[in-house]
Amino acid sequence: MEKCITTLLREQGFKVTPQRLAIYQALAATKSHPSAEMIFHELQPVYPTMSLATVYKTIEILKEMNLVQVLNAGEDSFRYDANTESHPHIRCLSCGRVDDLEGVDESVFIDQVAGKTPYRLTGQQFYFYGVCPACQQKT
Amino acid sequence: MEKCITTLLREQGFKVTPQRLAIYQALAATKSHPSAEMIFHELQPVYPTMSLATVYKTIEILKEMNLVQVLNAGEDSFRYDANTESHPHIRCLSCGRVDDLEGVDESVFIDQVAGKTPYRLTGQQFYFYGVCPACQQKT
DNA sequence: TAGAAACAAACAATTGTTTTCCTTTACATC
DNA sequence: GATGTAAAGGAAAACAATTGTTTGTTTCTA
């Protein structure tokens, strides 16, 4: 995996730097869909000189290379996902966590839409909102 | 319709002002899902003293009263819709317009998700992306 | 290992949105 | 209809997320 991203960066003419590897690996290693801020704080202890701007710029590159997708789950900041496959997400309105929705087949729904709209479809994002199991217990 | 929103405002203890009526009606009269900025510019000629802050404050109230819903179609600003029913939207990646998706039945998909997730579902947003008919012709 | 190209970090600028604070307005009561 | 008061409007400043710009540093080729 590390070899992969290293190679990919080189192929696209980007330099391979520890910061870029760290940011990508932080994203690839979690399912928590962190924001730029969250990545920054996670890496801060290991890379004390890392700046938020570097996180944003690296994500920009990863986005360009199709190694991350951007989520916009109705919050005031973006979240990022190293799983670039289109898949639905769900956000807990109580604690704010964002999870993948597993085992859901969206293709039928997408096909239906593709057949009905005059647009030429290129992608989609599905966001569900609710209360996660942990927060349900709290109440 | 106008009587309706006037009454609703009063019932909730809000004052009825020309600005509030104008903002709600601008939203109710269009299917273009305008942003705060767009509403502001539309009303500017009629209410020269109207400020962007008033637009935001009024939208906040309308949101609270469930008279508008907020869209977050992956742009850098929010859009608003006086149709508060949950329904899928599609955005043109070329010109930026946001349309409703008509005649699409999302209930089967939602039911599927409700059955699979441990979350207690409260809502959802579906965003599709593509190229609108007008922009397809341009290319 | 030298040197050019690309980079990271600090800092500043932008942009959408919210807050502040003072003036004006809506509206219940007289 | 006049009036008092709480709420609303407006301008500007504040804010927060993100994006440029600059400058010294690092990577990697030759």
C-alpha cells in the first residue's frame, strides 16, 4: 500500500514526502471520515511542524489523483474518505460521527434516476441522518 | 399563501415584516434552490436597504419553522428550498444549476437502508451530479 | 554530491456565514 | 390614533474553513 502511493505520486510528477505519506496513510487507516482538522490533530504529535495548509494541499493532490473522495454531510467542514468507491454514508445527529452504510445496494435506485433525468449522470452522494447505537443508549 | 406564512410567523411569536415575507416568497416562487447570496441579489432592487445578514437571520427562522430545507450539494455555500419534502436533487457540474429530480421513488431504497443500519434514521439527502441538457448541447 | 525543481510552512487573503451593536419597526395596549 | 417596548433590521466587524503567496528547505535526477 505504501509502495503504491509512493509510486503513484512519482508517476504523476509529485515528490514523495513524509507528510504526504502520513496524510494518506492516516486517511487509509481509518473509517471515521476525518476532516482536515482531525487529520491535522492526529498527525501533530508525530509531525509537530505540520501545518493545516499542508493537509489541505495534500488532500487536494490526493483528490486530483482520485485517491480520496470528499464528503459534505451537511456540516460546516468537509470530510475525506480514502475509499473512493461511491457508497452511502450516515451521520449521527447527536455525536457527529460519520459511518459507511454497509451492504446496501444502491444500483437499482441509481438506474431508476438515470432513466428519468435528462441529465447525463456522472456521480452521486447519499447521506442519511439519524442517531447511532451509542447515542441511542445515552438517551 | 401569503396569509399562511403571516399567520405562521405570528403563531410562533415572530413579528411579520416585509423583509421576511419577501424572503419567504422569493424562495417559494422558485425551483432554482437559491443561495443566500442569490436571494439577496434578487431582492436588492425591491428592498435597497436589505442586508445579507437579514437574509441569513430570516432563513434561520424559516428553518426553525420547517418552512425551508437546507441543501448542501457539494458547493461552497448552502442552498435553500421552500419545498420541505425530502426529495433528491441533481446539480450540473458545468453551469452549477440545481434541479429537483421528479418522479423518482426513493422509498424502497430508504426502507432497505433502514433495515440494514443500526442507526435510528431521521432523514436523508440524495445528491446526483451530472451535466444538464443545456450544457450537453454546448459541448 | 550538486543543482534544479518541487515542496512545506508561515503568513496573508478570500469567502460564506454569524455576531455585535445601535437604530428602527411592529404591534399590544391605552 | 398615540405610545411603550420587545423584537427586528442594517452595517460593519468577527469568524472559520479554505486557498494563495512567499521563502527557505528537501527530494531526486544527473
